[in-house]
Amino acid sequence: MRLRLRLMGQVRLSDEDGRDLTPRGRKARGLLVLLAMAPDLRLGRAQLQDKLWSESPPAQGSASLRQALHECRQALGPALIGGDGWAGLDPARVTIDLAPVTGPTGQPSEFAEGLDIDDPEFEDWLRDTRLALEDRPAPDERLQLVLSDAQGDGPQARMLADCALSEAAARAAALIPAQVMRQSLTRPSGPGLLIEALCMAQPRGGVVVMMVLRDLQSGAQLWAQHYPLAPGLPDLRRASAAMALTMIQTAGQITRRTGGLYPLGDLFSFSRARLLAADQRLAASPGPVPQALRAFLRYTLIIERQGGDPRILLDEADALARQAREAAPCDPVVLSVAALMASWRGQVSGALDLARLACRMAPGHDLAQLALSQALNDAGRDSEALVAALRAGTGPLAVLGPASWRLRLAVAQIRTGRLAEAEDSASAALAHAPDCRPALRMLAALRHHRGDEAGAVSALEALRRAEPDFSLPLMASPDYPVTTLRRAGLLGVTRSGL
């Protein structure tokens, strides 16, 4: 059983079910605090006695220490460890919680609040520790994704499971945001997910991995699912993408009360209100990835014709993408957005280089594949662009924002002459996002091209409701965002008078 020792506010020792196990004696609680703040969770008995019974005769102090250790052992059980001349806490059984706690008045609670021990040595130590904690850097407020070592059949199966989980956690962490930690190398505390895996080797090769996600603080199980995993690299990436999506969605259960998750649903919407709300939330999140996502968001506003002067928006997106790349030149999200920015500026070679670099940094990354598909289309390599667009649709971002990925696929299909498939993709994008104007433009043009006048009229009517200033002459103008339709000669609808 794992115990949690909270030190901010009143000292509290609790088990996995939240039951209070805190020793009642002040000296026993002081002993716990001293051990918890020791570098390796252990101190010599002489040091403990000097801090808590500095004014007592040695024999009396030693007897009092034994009594306090006995009281602690009743609370901690095997989590209290010791040896010749020392005592300590077992890091495998005790989590030290130094997360800030807010008091009833809204002010932060102090370290070991209310722990009054009448000993000058302890009082000096407590005062110095409180001052040191006040001066420490602000804690990393990101969620923690804590990876436990995979358990189960054989080293090969465990290695495959660990590879898939590590890649999944890295991909999810960039989009939550979170920090990835190894349970065996750290003492995690604060909000987050504990990621456990049980792997079972299959008779014909491959592994089935059961991933269990628990609330790091309460231990409550939030998710459990099996993932088949073949030894090949493509299957490993597919499984890690599915696992990453599960981690992102499950993290939302923890962050719902704090709003700590990146607003991915709003980011990949086509609603002005949701896009602007996402921009505000991302602006409040420091770091290069939020900056890159804000650049991506601005292009959506441009193609939706919902953000004012497109030149100003594009300049803002350029600045955000450049700042993000300066801060994180190898991050796949940042590189992907930089590639998209180059595409939107008409810098074909630069876009292709950046997208390829993003794919090298994170093979199989869905946003990197989307950027590569765009860059390949710009370079006239349409068949390759279609392959990249199909590959992009398997990642967690494509599941969280399917309309954007369906639109990219529709563009690649139009460029390769697969017009019926492109119409299906545009219809799917509209089903996911009923306010998606680019999908309506595609449907109006494609339906008219194949002679479905009623279908074209239906799409145009929806487009007029979504865009109050819409007209067919406007759609035919060179500045209207239908570049793919224009290049493919699919703007006959603009001369139809419908």
C-alpha cells in the first residue's frame, strides 16, 4: 500500500483510500517532517534526537526517540525503515507531497502549519525550511504522466510495451501539457496520471498490452483497455497513437476543474467564438507549443473569413510561429506549424524541408504528416501528398479535430482527380463541424461539377447563412480562399447563377 505525506498546511499522512493515519504526537509528526525533507528520506538517529530533544539528557532523549519511532511505525508500518543508527521512509511506499495548499482565507498555507514543538533546534530548522520553500522557484504546474515499468510475460514483451507507452506519453505530454516521469526514478506528487501496463505475449508473436490509467493523487482507476501490438514499427506507432489519445482524453477528467488542458477541441473547430476562446486560453499558457498552436489557429480564421484583415492575421501567425521555433527548434508541433506557415506564404522548398524535419523528429506525428501533405501538394507531388494525408488521419490530433484532417484529405483527393472521394471527405468534415465553411465551398463546387444542382443549391444556401456577405462573384474573385478549387478548374458553380 502506498502512503502520501502532505507537508504543506497541516501535516497529514493518508493511505490510498484517503484514510488519515497521521500520528497524534507532535514529536512523532516532527520526526516524519524531518525524514521527509532529508535528501534521501533518511537521517541518523543522533540527528533526529538533536533536532527534537536537544535540551533533554541523552538517555532521556534516546528513550523519547524510540517512543516517537514506535508511534510512527504504528502509522507507517513497513514504510518506516531503519538500520544501524538511522531511520527513514521507504520511497517506494511513501509519496512526499509539497504541492501548495490554500487555506480557508484563500492564502497559501505554510509548511508544517501548526506544528509547534518546543525545542530551539527544531524551531530554527523549521523557520529555515519555511524560508527556503518560500524562495524556491514556482512549481511546474503541468500535469505529470508517470510511467511505471511494464509487467508481464518476458523481457521482449515488456520492452515492446515500454516503447509504445513511452512514445505515447511523449506525444500526449506535448498536447496536454504535461511532464513525463518514470516512477522508478522519482517521487511524483501533485495532479497527474499513473500509467501502468500489463503485457501478455501471444502464441503467434506480438503482444497484447493492457494499459491502466490511474489518478496519481487518489489512485482511482480512470481507464483500462487492451491494445494489440505487433513487433513491426508501423503497428507500434499505431498503438502509441491510440494510447496517446486515451491519455489526452483521460487527462481531461483531472484538469476539468482547473482548465489546465490545451483547448484542442476549440482549436480545431470552425466557430469564431470557440477559436477566439481557444486563442485566449493558449495566450495564458507559456511556452512554444501554445505559440505555435495560436499561429495555426489564425490560419483557420483566415480560411473561415472570420478574423478581419487576413494580411494582419498572417503577419501575427508568422510572428508567433517564429518565436515558437526560436524557443523550440526541434519540437514536432512547432516545426509542423512553421512548415504550414511557409506553405501559406508560398515558400515551397522551405515548407517541404521543415515538414520533412518534423517527420524525422517524430515519425508518424499527425500534424507533421498534415504539414508534409500540404507541402507536397504545393510542390506538385500530389500522389505523395495523398499518402501523407491518409497517414495523418491515424494520430490523436486527427481524432480530436477530424474536420481539419478530412479537409486536408479532400484537398489531396481533388489534386489527384479523386473528386467523388473528395466529396465524401468534405461531407465527413461537415458532419464533424456543421459550421465548416471550406467544406461547404467544396461541396457546392463538386456537386455542381457532377451535375447535382439541388445538392449545390443546398450547400450554397448553407454557405450564405454562414457568410452574410457571400455571393458567387465573391467566390470567383482571386482573393477568396478556394485556391484548390480554382487550380482544379472547379469554380463553374460561380457562373451558374444558383
